[in-house]
Amino acid sequence: MDYFVEYKWFVMVAVEVLFWVFAIAFGLIRYLFGRERLGLVFLALLVINYSLLVPLAILDYLQSRDIELFQVATVVFIIYVLIYGKSHFKHFDAAMKRKVSQWKGETPPRSAGVPK
């Protein structure tokens, strides 16, 4: 466990990179290949991916016994995801739907699920 705490910032960056990998995979699988249920697996991976930061921040605090920038950044990040994550992901989903429709030569949907 010391390894993860020592490389906590690398882990945070890796979590963000994995977020984009899973999000793009979700969109491609859902819209390009039409596999809705398999797309939901990647959506679940997104949630699990971000939830890995919480135990790491707790472990970091338990080892340092001091509030550090990493813990604050993790809390701010999780609050952001809880407050704005759903609406921002809806925008991303709609953009993926439009982009894949263009790639397939279909007429892109106008609203495509973009929240108002």
C-alpha cells in the first residue's frame, strides 16, 4: 500500500486517463456497435474508476496524519463529479452520438439528448 501512497499523483492522473478511455469506449460501443448492455459495463467501470481515489486519499491521510493537497484535491474532485458529473456526461454522450452518426453517414440527431 505504501507504493500507491508514494505514487498517489500518478494514480490520480492514471484514473483521469482511464476515465477518458472508458468514456470513449462507452460511446463507441454504444453508438458505433449498437451494444447498449456492453456500453453499460464501461459506464460502471467509470464509477468504479473514480471511487478508487477515495480509499487512496483515506490511506494517505492515515499515513501522514495531516491534511495534504492530494486529499483536498480528491475531495474537490469527488464533489465536482457528484454535482456536475451527470450533466457533463450527458453532454459528452450526446456529442459522441452526433459524432458516431456522422461517421456512419447518418443524419446526426439535433437534440441527441443534450440537457437544457
